[in-house]
Amino acid sequence: RIRRLHPDLILAPASLSDEAKALGSDLGVPVYVGGDGSLDGIEHDVSQVGVLTGFAVRGRTLVQHMQAGVASIRKAVATEPPVRVFVDNGFFYTIDPNGPAGQLLSMAGGIDVAADAEPGKPYPLSKLRAARPQAYLAVAGRGTTLAGLRTSRATKRLPAVRSGRFLLIDATALTDRGPRVVATLRQIAHELHPTAPLGG
């Protein structure tokens, strides 16, 4: 099917780099493999894809807008007290604290209370209760709701649950590898620091 589309360029995530390169070699088509999903990596990808598609100026302009947006958000939260946060990826599995989502959380003025989470395992409820998160971010569509947390004996006394500082965030937002990452950063920052001058 890809052959019938006659692509001029193949874009691929790093996780599929070998397959994409093999396909590109087979079709005689150049391949661009995206970066690690960090903010710097996304900015680099946007700039490079602009060059590869003949829109270098538009790519650079978009990166400049992204950088300005990020700078304004970081400035707005710089004087705010950091907020202790738990990110629930469903069934108390959480994010990689060293990954792109962890970077966004930190830049938004949050402290990941589950920074010691074991990969591939749900975060222990006893540790979650001891961590006392002030805000609770849950990935939408994974079954976590504020009402459910409030009825569970295991979570109803968490400060975030008692105060209602609960945000449902789209599943793709935390893994997006494009310019939308700035809007996601602003959304998280607004939830953690609702009175900060974040702009729109």
C-alpha cells in the first residue's frame, strides 16, 4: 500500500527506525527518523521536517513560536510554589519520570511524587498515600475519575482528591511529538497554577 502511494519522504518514530530505513531503501525514498520526544527534540524535528518538505522558513517560524510559548509558561510558573503531582496512566501505572511527559510536568511547575516508580508496575497505593499528591492528573479513557477516587478507601483521603485538583488529560497529549506539546504544557501548568499569568 505504501508503494502504491509513491511517497517522496517517509517520517518515522525512533521506535520504527530500522523498519522505516529498510522500507526507504526498498522504495528509494529518503527517511527521517524523529527524535526522543523531548521538547528540544520536537523543536529539532519540526525544523528539519520544514527543511525536508521545502518549508524551512515556516518550520523555523513555528519553532520560534513554540520557544516563545514555552518561555512565557516557564516565566509564569517560576515564582509559584511547586506542586506535588501524581500522573495516573490507568490502574495506577504512571509515567516515566525521565521521559518527555516527566519533562513537561517539571517545566509546568510540578514535582512527580512517583519518581521512584518501577517500570511496568502500578505505583503502590501505600506509597501514593504517603506521598500526599496535591494534584492528580489522569489519562482520559483509562477508567480513572474523580468520583471513583473519592469513593475508594485507598484514595479518598489524598489531598488532591479531597480538594478536587483533578485533571483528565488526553492520552495522545502526553505522547505527542509535534507543536501541540506547548498547548499540553500550558494545560498542565494552568491546572497546577491556576492564578499564574499563562496566557492562551
